[in-house]
Amino acid sequence: MSFRKEIEALHPAAYDLAHRRWIYVPYDRFTDRVGPVSEQPAHETGIVIVESTAKALRRPYHKKKLVVLISNMRHFALEQQARGVSVLYHFSPLSHGQALLELQRELRLPPLTCTTPAERELRLDLGHAQQSGLAIDFVDDPAWASTLADFTDTYGPFHPGKSYVMDRFYRRMRQKTGILMQGTKPVGGQFSFDAENRKAFRNQVPVPPPPAFPPDGITQEVIAFVEETYAHHFGTTRNFDLPCSQQDCDRFWGFFLDRLLPHFGAYEDAMRDDHLQLFHSKTSVLLNLGRLLPLDLIRDVEQRAVDGAASLASCEGFIRQILGWREFMRHLHQQTDGFRLLEHHVRQEEHPRPQPTSPDRTAAAAEAYRPSEPLDPYAGARPSALGASLPLPAVYWGVKSGLHCVDTVVEQVVEEGWTHHIPRLMVLSNLATLCGYSPRELTDWFWFAFVDAYDWVVEPNVLGMATYADGGLTATKPYVSGAAYIHRMSNFCGHCQYDPKQATGPGSCPFTALYWTFLERNQAILKTNPRMGTPYMALSKRPEQDLVQLRVRAAEAVADLASFRRPDYGD
Ligand SMILES: Cc1cc2nc3c(=O)[nH]c(=O)nc-3n(C[C@H](O)[C@H](O)[C@H](O)COP(=O)(O)OP(=O)(O)OC[C@H]3O[C@@H](n4cnc5c(N)ncnc54)[C@H](O)[C@@H]3O)c2cc1C
């Protein structure tokens, strides 16, 4: 039986609609372990889930993202129904807010409860529906590991001109939660063991093969649906292998704990073309859907440190990503209203190009997010502190550039919608920052191309950490490098036509020339940054003749990258 038939047969009875507590479960909160769904017995609980076409058509989202999200949504609905929760599963061409409004009117649903949505875009959509009469109460979301007060107590009231150093927040969270703490002191005598975690990977230890999660009937049906309805979206559904049931999500996490965590820290920054995941957890996709909960993962990892099953450096390194970076980023996004509050403090991109939408927009989808105000509240922020504005070239859509690192990483993104942190930062974003591609376009690309992307996490990572578009609010300096870093931390350069040791000439790796010209171009803004002293000192020692050649090589590389045509995704 198709999922639609199965779920429609379970439509709640009138008695249930009137007598249960009805909770709206957003598309990224599939959990009954915390929050409103867990607060009363199953037989008193009702949940509303909306499968919205308008949302899926909002951007040309990676096909695997749509599959993993919709299949988890459908599995969650059936899991809840199996434990006695009444499930109202609604297919709609409208946005979530508009769909709920219609549903509430039609079925006379009582006021709904919902955790404050993680995504700004959903907060806005539900807020608009509320103004039109949707009865919904928002409650705090315990699926996060921190509260807003944790952030504001650390930094004081938000100010767009400040610099927010993540470490302060992380230390406070360690103190507050007692994670890896002995009284007031950090276990091992220091809060961070990052200095021990920067090794290149040269097959020192075997990389265990990950467990398989072949699509079950429900997932196969979703794959067929995505292929039919979202055929022109980015990426592929080929070899879909992500967990979609709670049981599989837990098994996925268990594999990381047992097999990958022991080596996570040491090789956290390493990149390989033969082991793309290395020892990373790949949990972001499940964490961001609510299938795994941050505090559960943190406690499991802390226990491994206590048991001695993994080194303190590995465990602390992993905990910092979740208790530190992940929480920090979402607060920063919320506090800056998705970086819109920087508008009068940071240079903005002057001639923005339209943001991408799915080519298959139906009338209902287009209507769903039509601005109701003179300024489009859904339009993304466009800070560009370094004045970057060039269009993102075709290589980000999989057209081969000849740069082995870029081509390998982009191919992985097209295939999987995922790559680990360092390729995102030091290959994809590094290239964009060095060349001067529009930070907004890069953000939008990350947003639709990655399975784990949602506004609260992708915008601070790209506009803040990766491109310095926010002028230093998130990162104290731009994360940029020439070929030397990529060569040191990966095996990419060994398989590339370009030589990482040459800076100029046709066979030289363009990253190096792009790096020096980036420094030159942005001297007025970056030279006084205390963390940029060493590179600017090195630049000042380069003879003018070298600089001329570097400029030629860099200009050639930018022109080359711009010359490729990109496949049409309709955006
Ligand atoms: C340009 C750029 C774009 C990014 N876009 C996203 C995104 O859309 N969604 C997303 O979840 N992460 C994003 N990140 C952060 C990070 O790269 C991914 O969370 C991580 O690579 C996911 O793989 P993993 O689960 O194996 O992570 P691991 O290396 O195993 O780390 C464990 C977890 O820590 C969290 N984490 C680590 N770093 C960050 C960070 N900087 N911000 C937020 N959480 C973090 C993630 O939840 C991750 O699952 C981005 C980083 C950069 C530089």
C-alpha cells in the first residue's frame, strides 16, 4: 500500500481531534524524546505534519535532501501512530503556515502547540499565518543544547559592530552543563585540545566501511516521487543510503561512536580523495532533523572519554563542534535576524542577482512566499564586507575545472549533498573568497546543495565563518589559504595537473596566486587586522616583479573559471 493510502486510512476521528493535545511538528523536529510530543501519554497526543510542495520548490534543493527529509517525515508519522499517537498528515501545495491555517479552519482543530521553529523562514511563515488567524502557541525548544540566555549572558546585548569569539560561549556552556568538567576545571586541564587535532591522513589507521542503509519501501516511494516532482533539482538520488527510521538513525550514530570517534580528533582537518568522510560523523543531517539530539550525543561522547574508549582530544574536539559551534551559530543567526541587522554596519552587495528558486514553481508555490510587505522579508541578507560580487561559476554545478580538489569536492556534493567541514571551508569557500564570488550566491548554493542546510546554520557558516562577508562578526579573520594548506592537509595535489609548489606560470596551482592577490586587493580592510600581520609581512617582502606575475596568473584563473557554462537548473 502507498504511504498516502496508509496514512489517509489513519485520519484522526472527530473525538481525537477534540480531545487530544495537538502539536504541530515542523519538518526538522522529528523527535518524541523531548519537547511537547513527549510531555503526555501517547493516547492523549495528536500531531500535525505538513508535507509542503511550496517549501520543497522554494529552492532547487538537493534531491537527496528532499528524500532524507520526506522519508524521515513519513517514517516518523508511522512510528508515532504505532505507539498510539493520533497523526494528522497533510499533503499541501501551500506553505506550512498557510496549510495549517486551512486545516485548522476546515477541521476545527484546537489551538496547536509548536516549538519555536529553528528556521527563520518557518518562523516568518507561521507568524504570517498567525496574523491571518492561525491559533498556535510557541514553546521553547528543548532540542537545543543551550538557551538564548546562555548566549546573551556570555556577550551581553547584541551589537552588530562587535566580534563574537565562539570560545567564550563554549567555555560557558562547559561550565553550565558540567560536560568534561571536574568542578570548575576542565578535564585534562584545558578547554580545547585543538592543537593536537591537525594531522594529515596518510593511511596511519584503517578507515572502517560505514554501515549500509538501503532504502526500504517508504524511502523507495519517496525517491520515485522526488525524481518525478523535483526532477530538475540539484544533485541525484542515486545510491541513496541515509537512515530514515529512528532505529536506523540510532544505529548510524552507534557506528560513529564505536568506530570513528577514536580517530575523529586527530584527522578532523584532513582531506582525502579516496576517503571523503574519513572519521567525521555525518550526523549534521540527522541532528538538523531532530532525529539525533545534541545533548544525547554530547553525553555519549563524554562517556567514551570517561571510559577511555576514545582519547580526550577526540571527545573534546567533537563536543566542541556541537556544544560550541552549532549552538553559537544558531544564536548568532537569530540575534542578527539572519544577518539583516548588519545592514548599516557592513558593506552590502550593490547589484544583487535574484535568489534561486526551483524551476518547477507552481502558482501555489509562488504565492506561498509572496512578500506581504514592501521589503521582501524572505530575501536573504547580502553583506559583503570585502566587496565581493562576482557570479558563482559553473564548477559549483559540477562542470570540471581541472583543479582536482575543487572537482573532487563538488562531485561529492552533487552525489551526496555533503562533504566535511574542511572541504567546505578551505576548498569551496576558500576558492569563492579568493576569487571574489558573491557571498550571497555562495550561501544560496550551499543552502540548496547540502542535505544538512537550513538558514540558521548555513547563513552564519557562509556569510560569517567562511567568507568574512559579515566583516568579522563571526570570525576574527578570513579563512583563506594558498595551495600550501591544501597540499599539506590532503592528497588532492598529488592527483592534480597543477603544481602546488609553483606560484606563477601556466602549470602553477592558481590557489597561490589567488591568495596573494586577495591579500593585495583587500589591504585597506585587512592589513590592520592583528591576525593578518604575518601574511601581510610576507606580502610586503615579495618583489614587484613577482606581484605582477601573480596578478596575471590570478586574473587568468578567474577568467578561466568564469568561462565555463553551467547546466540549467532554472535558477
Ligand atoms: C561554508 C560552510 C557551510 C556549512 N554549512 C552547514 C550547513 O548547512 N549545515 C550544517 O549542519 N553545518 C554546516 N557547516 C558546518 C559543518 O561543516 C558541518 O556541520 C559538518 O561538516 C557536518 O558534517 P559532520 O556531521 O560529519 O560533522 P562532524 O565533523 O562530525 O561534527 C559534528 C557536528 O558538529 C556540528 N558542527 C560542526 N561545525 C559546525 C559549524 N561550523 N556550524 C554548525 N554546526 C557545526 C554539526 O552538527 C556536526 O554534525 C558549514 C560549514 C562551512 C564552512
